[in-house]
Amino acid sequence: MSEEKTTLEVIAPTVDEAIANGLGQLGLPREMVDVEVLDAGSRGLFGLGGRQARVRLSIRWAEEGQSKSSPAAPPVESPAPKNEEAPAVTTAPVPAPARTEPAGDEETLRIAVQVVSDLLERMKVRARVTADYVQPEEGGDQPTVMVEIQGNDLSILIGRRSETLNALQYIANLIVGREAGRWVPLMIDVQGYRQRRERQLRQLARRMAEQALHTGRRQVLEPMPANERRVIHLELREHDAVSTESVGEEPNRKVTIVPKK
Amino acid sequence: MKELIEYIALSLVEDPSCVQVRQERSGGNKIRFELRVCKEDMGRVIGKNGRVANAMRVLLRVAAAREGKQAILDVVEPR
């Protein structure tokens, strides 16, 4: 008897959600699968840098006869997963249901470009605005709308500690969400600033981690906005010898890098 | 500057009928704006911990700087 192992790996914020997502995708009841928890996940600091839970679901073929689903249509043929509300990544060796991109429509991009252009026009800033979808590096999320602003002398749009850029992004996100009728993850960049800044922050994180180890003392970084602190936490998440935490109140919240005992 | 506040407010409220932006010069290059919205929409233009209002102030600062001015924004309770 060929013991066919059909498995599906699911990643989601919690173990329970991962199992529920996986069952939804397979279209199977809980008792038809074996669940193996590969990674229970962790919350991380302040919801940042947490690991997602990972489970592997194995279909129990042996019991298929008893539960009497029609043999011609194996239960693997699942109904289309509801991607809208279950944006779980699946790394499935076998029954990968066709993944339709949620929010992958042109209309949302058009709205995003329009809203950002409208804001800039009223701020008396002349610039070119384009938008596209990017996949977030941290798995699991739906694609993010990336709005690029290009033009001359746009440092006024970034501001101190990227305050202006973050305000623009926040307001644009609210308006786009309302016009699109649902929350849309959206990022705004000016002349590639965020990318450059992220590279700098990663380097800074590694350098300060070195220093923390070298001196044996905690290193306190400059105050940063939340999205920048997140980059530091993520960069050092896998580091064996240091841990990171954020201390202080906004807008003076700082990452500290602490050597592990 | 006024158009910026109006645009953002109108885009965020449920009821556009009471959105009103009043502008008063408070001497020199300072300008004060008063934004009024319906009572039910106050939360939408202020936000948790004033986050929306503060973001509007940051953007308003850019618009004002373009004209060599300083601007203040107050969100006012409807009468």
C-alpha cells in the first residue's frame, strides 16, 4: 500500500489560526488531518519582530474510506480559500490551491496615485507619483501598495526623522482606505529614501551590536519612529548574543541593544 | 493651505455638510486655521491621541513653509 503523505505547511500569527487556515484551504474537517506544530511562534517585542507560527497538516488517507467522501473527488479539491480575510502564506508541497492575489487590482493603485497627487498639489509640491505592488518581506501579508514620489528638491517631504513622510503616508493611507472601501497596506517613498535609510539602519544595528558585545554594555540608539525601530529589531532578531528592546515614550522612543548574559 | 485642510477633512468625514475651515491672520506671517466638523466626525479628524490632527499639522507646515508662513491648526468643537 502506498502510504501517500499529502501535507500542507501553513504560516499564520498563531497556531490556532494556522490550523484553521490550513483546514479551510484543504476543505477538510479537523479530524481528517494530523497536525504537527513546526514552530509555535512568538510574540516578539511590542508586536514587532515576533515569529509567526508554522504548522504542518498531513491528510489521513487511511480514514478516507470511513468518512465516505466520494472517491472520485478526493477531499483535496477544496473550495477556493477566502484570501480576503485569511492572508496566510502556504508553502505547500502538494495541494496548493490556486492563490489569487487579494487587492491585486489596478483600481487601488489608481486611487493611491490620485490621493497622493491631490495631497501634494495642495501642499504646493510638484512631483511625479507612481504606484505599484510589492510583496512584504515578512511573509504572510497581502501585497503592499508602494507609492513612489519623484522630483527635484523633495527633502521637504521627508522632514526631521522622516516625520513629514510618515505623516503623508498616514493620511494617504486613511484616505485610500476609505476610497477603496477596505484597509490597504500602503507605503510612500521619496526618491528611494526609505530603501537607503533601511540599509543604513541595518548597518547601524550590526555595528551597535558589535559595540554592545565589545563593551559589555547596553547601547542606546537615537530616537526613531516605529517603522525604523522595527528594522533594527528585525535585523538583530536572529542574533545569538544580543537582544533588543524599545524604551521611552513617543516621539523619543529608542531602541536599546543589550548583550545577553 | 486652506485647500489642504479642506481636502483631508472632506476625505475623512462621514458627513461633509458641517466641514468648515476658517482662516485668521494672527499677525506677521502667522496664520491660524480653525477646522470644524460634525460632532460625530470629530474622532475621524483627531484620531487616537490626536494622531490624525497632528499628521495634518505636519503637512500643513510644509504647505505654509512654501509661502514663507507659519500655520496653526485647531480642531474646534461644533457649536
